[in-house]
Amino acid sequence: MKSLVLAEKPSVGKDLARVLGCRRGGRGYLEGPEYVVTWAMGHLVELADPGTYDSRYKTWKLEDLPILPKKMKFKVIKRTSRQFYLIKSLMKRSDIGLLIIATDAGREGELVARLIMKLASWKGPFKRLWISSQTSKAIKEGFGSLKDGHAYDGLYEAALCRGAADWIVGLNVTRALSCKYDVRLSAGRVQTPTLAMIAQREKERENFTGKKYWTVKGLFGKFYGVWRSPEGAARLFSREEAVKVAEAASNGEGFVTGLKKTVKNIPPPLAYDLTALQREANIRLGFSAKKTLSTLQSLYERHKIATYPRTDSRYITADMVPTLPGRLTSLKHTSFWPAAQKLLTQPLVPGKRFVNDAKVTEHHAVIPTGDPVLPENLDSDERKLMNLVIQRFLEVLSSPLVKEQSVIRIKVRNETFTARGERVIKRGWSSISGEGEQDSDGEDIEDIPYQMTTFPPEGSHVKVIEIKVHEEITKPPSRYTEGTLLGVMENPARFISNTALRASIASGGLGTPATRADIIEKILSNNYIEREGKTLRPTSRGMELLALVPEELTLPVLTARWEQRLARIAEGSEKSSLFLSEIRDKTVHLVREIRESTKKYTPVLSRGKKCPLCGQPMLERKDKHGRAVFACFALSCGYEEPVDTGSGFSRPPGRKEKALNRKLISRYSDHSESTSSFGDLVKAAEKRKKK
Ligand SMILES: [Zn+2]
């Protein structure tokens, strides 16, 4: 009997087939003496459309809501159905005795495989390949220690629940809002609270009024000191007061009345999980969250030099420690080699900040796999991102940075000035720089001026060179970048004013590391937020949506709690039926709130195009074939036209548009006109309206 191996996509399937010695094969699979390897193309099965439950759900009507199927139905995705039926036929082969799930080792990957098994009615035994690297070595080891398939039943349950919850909440709230206000609006379980956080920051900025304040600074020989009140405050809120302080201190002599030195051990930062890497890459490389994920995916899957991307752990397990020298050796051809070599000459004893079995659940932190890193095989983005991964990996294995920090107090007449300085005693992890350049002698360097030179000793005199008043202004909170937004999505607790509630979601975020990039992209593509340089800001459309959505859905509490419960379902400590009945109840409640709302929709009429039929604004969006169209805002109008792509040729109208145009022409025609051009008719109609 042979085993059927199901991979997530063709490229990964072919890698597995190579390692398993499967060379023969037809379209869509590869076969060897022991295994038959086949692959999905991402999801091959999806949740059925509302129309499947009842054909009247094909049209959007407020009175049909909420739509709450008792049991969710699934369907084979048409576009890739050929591959689905191929897998099904392989499952039916009499020489296949075991199925090995080898899809992506995470919640979505589990769902990809289980839904195929469900719709293809696989009844035989199954096992799970669970690996964190795509190297040949890791694949071989993984097949040598396959897990029991049912060990991941909880994960499958959680994935099903998440899909059902997104479908139920998203579909009902989106339809309810759109029908109620006759406008295209889209809301969802995760995207709406995320949008709300961006909008709240914008409101804080709008309501912010900068306050002027003054500081007094003194130049003492080689360093500046800042004036402080006896209570320690540096800001003065009147210019006169500041001038008075400056005058009182001018022409005086300075005495050092205190010098406090403390030695600080600063441990290296933690290794990367996906969110931390996305944040860092956004700050240092300007990458979007999505770009970091797709680049990391390629480093993992294609180049096999980085470990599993969709992880939420920043640690490795104790049994991985013996693999560390091999991972360091794999850096031989990179500019980090001198630093790696230096680490290899010492015994590696990583501490609890890197090795912690309790903090690794499904996958460990993102680190090099141990396959040789060959920078010339990487494109520029891959190289930049891999450099971040390598740098952090070397940092976590290095010793702490040791600094001496000092605070000096200087008295000039009756006024006190303070200054802070620091001196690096041991560079430790901070000596590993982005480009892998090392100090030639490799020794820790004493006395590197960091921010300030050493201060004069206590009791000594210092020369007052000048005393100056500075006018400053308080700054509004900054807009989110993708990096900072990922941070608050991971930990939205600070948006919750109720302390008990805040504690209850302490570990719950909005979305998961694997889904956050897509959520941000979705809000962008819905035109609810836009990029301004590196920052994100809500559009007027986004603000309009939030004004109409039930408040509960705009707060992170609900979603963060649901996310926590999904995690418990994955662990097997909560029943999915309980969760889904709460989702249904909440949806009933949300729909009722929208239906009974007395809110009025008041669009900020955007500059752009107006609908030739009803005068509502037109919005650029993608139709279901992915083509750019201008669509009328009003749902009941439904007018659409293709966007002129600037090529000089606009896309010929599709079947639906032709039909719609005919309808419009007949509506606008008065029988005396004989032209068939829709544009002319509209112009004529508008002229008549004005008369
Ligand atoms: Zn219209």
C-alpha cells in the first residue's frame, strides 16, 4: 500500500516529491514506490454562497436578514475544481492506504486539507507532517516522525469556526448596512475594529491643540544641561518665567553638585515572530506587512533558508540548541560570517530569553534553517529581509550590551541643570551591524563616546558658556504606520477604558499573525484608509462607514475576545458549538441595531465622478472579474462603467453592462430621439431635468 501526500501548493509538493523519491507522474501528482504526492492550490473548497441555502438570498434584502445557516455548507471552487477531482480520484485508488496531510503547518493549512478530505469523503486513516523548515533534512525528519492526524482536530475546529464567524458576521452586517443606507458598505469582524483604531487616532489628532512651552538650556564646556524646577519639570508654560530663569543663571558660575553613575546590562532584543519582523521591516526597510510576509514566504519555501513564517513565538525549544552551530555555519557566504565565526569559537549557552519550551506552541521564532545562505541567489528585497533575520539571530546569541549611564546636576546660582550621558563598556549584541561589518580586532572597545563624553567629577567648577531659552510646542500623537498598527492589533488592550475588560483580553489581538497583513490590505482596497507616505489615515468614506456601524463592532473587545476563544477551541478546551451560538446571537443583535437605527447617511461628496443616473458619487473598485470599474455609490442604482485605463482604448462593455445600458437607454429615451449612444442620452436627459 502507498501513502497519499497532500501538499498546499504545487511548488511545495514538488519539493516533497523530490525528497520522497517520487518521479513518475501525470498532471497534478508525482508518484514513487512508497508515496504519491499531490497538491492543492491553496483552498480548493470554500463556504457556499448565501444563495445555496435559499435562492431568495441571491438578492440583498433587509427583511431576509440575518441569514444564519444551521449548518455551514461548502462547495468546490470552480476555478481549481480539476485539481480537486484529481485528488479525489487519487484518494479512491485501491492501493492508497494512508493519507498524509502536508499542507502549511498552521490553522489555514489544516483547513485546506480537511475540507478537501470532507468533500472528497476520505474515510481512511491520516497522519500529519508538521515541520518548521522546508529543507530536505527537515522534510526527511518530518516524514520519519509523522504526527497522528487527529492531534490537530482542535486546530481544524478553530479554523472552521473562524471561517463561519467571518462569513456570518461579515455577510449580515455588510448586507444590513448596505440595504439600510442604500450604499455600498463593507464591514467585518476584524477589519472594522482595526479601521476604528485608525480613525480614533485621527480624531485625537484633529482635536489636538498644540501647546507652547519653553525650556532653558545651558552650554557647560562640552555638553548641554537642561534647566529643571525643584520638582524636576523641564517645561515652563510662560515665556516670562523662562526668561527670568535664564537671566538668573546668566553670568554665574556652575558647580557640579551631583554625579550618579549606574551600570546597565541591556539584553539583546527577542528573536522575531512574524509580527515583530513585519514591524521592524516596516521601520527599517519601508516594507508593507504584506510584502514582508510574501518575501519571507519565498525565503522559507523557495530558498529554504528561513524557518516557518506564520509564527507567533519569539523563542526556540531546548532540543533545538544543538542545531545552532549548523545554522551559524550556514552563514559562511554572507557578510555576517565574521560575527557568526566569533560566536562559533565560544560555547553557545543561550538563555531563557531565547530558549523557552513553554513559549513555543505551533512553531518557533523565525531563524535561519541551516541550509547555506547564498546572497547572490536572492533578489534585493529577499536579501534585505534575510539580513534582518540573520542579524537578529546573531544578536540573540550574543552577550548583553553593557552601558554606564550617568546623570550630572549642576547648580548655577539658585538654578539647577541636569544632563544625561552614557558610555558603552561592552558592545555585546549591539556590535552586530546590519551589513555585518565588524570591528577589525573583534575586541570589545572601551570608552566609545555614545551620547556624551565623561562628565567632570562632583564638586568641580564648570564654565557657563551660554544660557538660552527655547520655544517648543507639544506634538499631536502620530498617525499609525503599518508597523505601529501591527503593534496595536497585536495588543489592543490600551483602547479599552474598562479595566476589567482590558484584563480579560490581555492576550487577545485583532486577527492572527498570519492574517493581519491581509486585513490591512483589505481596508486599503475598500478605500476606507489610504497611505500617506509611510502612514495610514482614514478616508472620509471610512469615517462615514464608522458612523453607521453599531458601536460594539468598532471596539476591539468583541473581536479580541472571540480570537481568544478560537485559541481555546484550537487547544481543545472549548466547544465550538458554544462559540458559534454566541456568534449567531451577536449577529441577530447587530442586524437589529442597524435596522432600528435612526442614523442618517450623509456622504461627504467627493470631488471625482458623479453617477450619470442618480448623481451620487462614483467609486473606483474592482468588479468580480477583478477589472477596475466606476460604480455608483447607491446600491439600488447599480450603475457601473469601466475605468479608462489610459491606454486609449476602454474595455468593451460586458454582457451585464450592455443589458443595463439598454435598460437605462429605454428609461431615458423619449421616442423622438433616435441616437443610441448612451452618453448622449444621459446628456439630453440632464438638459431636460434642468429645464
Ligand atoms: Zn447611480
